Amino acid sequence: MTRDRRRIGESLISDDGLTRLLDRLPPWLIDKVPRDHHESDAAFRRRRRVTGVVSVAGAGLLGVSLSRKPDSTSFYALTLGVAATWVAGGIASGPLHLGWMQTPKATLRRPLITPVAGGVTAFGAFYAAALVAKQVPPLEAAITRVLRYAQQGNPALVTTTTLANGVAEEVFFRGALYAAVGVDHPVLKSSAVYTLATVATRNPALVLASVPMGLLFAWQRRITGGIQAPALTHLTWSVLMLRYLPPLFADKPSIDDTRAAQTL
């Protein structure tokens, strides 16, 4: 199979150091799996129209959902509504693909172990970053605002909505949207739209997190040609973040509690 790692590195970021690092990685982690996802011009235009409308609608609904009180019926309903919007948009836009990954023996298989390991690694990096963020008051406050939904919410419902949105985002952003942006720099373009959608939450911590994770998920989509790898990484990362990040900030009062105390 043709090795094209230098081109992959340069398509993500123009950095000689990163390119040299990619050149040292095993080809089965880097080489792009050959695939034929050709569709007609009419189908491509339809995909773009659908993803354009759904991107705006989903982002708006996302912003509204995170403006609701934790553990409220409206929060859970709106959060599931966001997931439903992403999934519906992904399905309506056209065909979706699970993708394939190379093995060290140059055979193809569905991505499984490597994406899960990627999710664990991403969590480790984010946990280390969270330790640093605790020392930066604006970031600490932003993370606390997000984590109150996990800390104050029903564990089963919080887990359900988190996993549902994790899968739904991959169906739409790495499935439909990635295919809709075209062949020129799809990793950067789809990641940029993903980050712009997150801006609707008005939470700097979520926006910052969407940048590296969006690039990672889109890169997995590029290499495998499908959504299974990014979905598994996203789910693994989400479960670990949900389990281990709230206790890290449990000793800090929520923003709402602080404001309430100041009014007494």
C-alpha cells in the first residue's frame, strides 16, 4: 500500500516536527485505507444543503440545552433533541460508512482496539490539562459550569445523554459533514465547523476541548474512511471524562452555589 504519511501530516498542520514524528509511526496507524465513496454531483449538493441547515439548527439547540438547569426535564429533553438532530441530519444527508483499519499484517478490519486506546490516551491528556486548568480561575469556572450537569444530575440520564450525543456527533460531523466539505482539507474544515457549533454553548472549556478532539476524530475519519473509529474513541473518552473529571472539581462549589451565597 502506498505510504503517504508526509502528506497526511502536512494536511493537518504545516509543521516539520510533526511530519517527522508521523514518518516514524507504523504504517498501519497512518496509511489511509483505500475506499470508493464516490457520489453524483446532485447527491453531493443535497448533502451540503442538508448539513448546512442541520449544523445551524443543531448548534442552536445545543446552546439552549446548556442554558437549562442541571437535572431538569427540559435539559434532558433538549440534550436528547440535540442528539436526534445530529443523527437525523446524518442519515438524511446520504450514505454513511463504518470504515476500515489496517492491521500490522496489512489486512483490513473494522476499527476497534486502536480507537478505544486512542480514547484512553486522549482522556489521560485531558486529565493532565484539567490539573493545570484548576490553577486558572476562568478555565476552572468554565469547567465547573459544565461538570455541574454531571454532579447534580441523575447518573443514568447523564450517562445516557452523554453517550447518545457522542455517537450522534460522529454520525453527523465525521459522517455527513466530513463528506460534505469536499476533498480539500476535510480534516481542518470539518473540525472548524465542529468548533463553531460548540461556540454556541458559550463555554470556553468546551470550545477549547473541541479543537484537539475535533482534529483527532476527523483524522480518524480520514484514515479509516468511516465513523466507527471516531465514535469508539469519542465514547471511550466521554465515559472516562464523566467518571473521573467531576471528582477532581468536587471540592469547588458550583457557580450557582457561589452566587447564591453572595446574595445572603
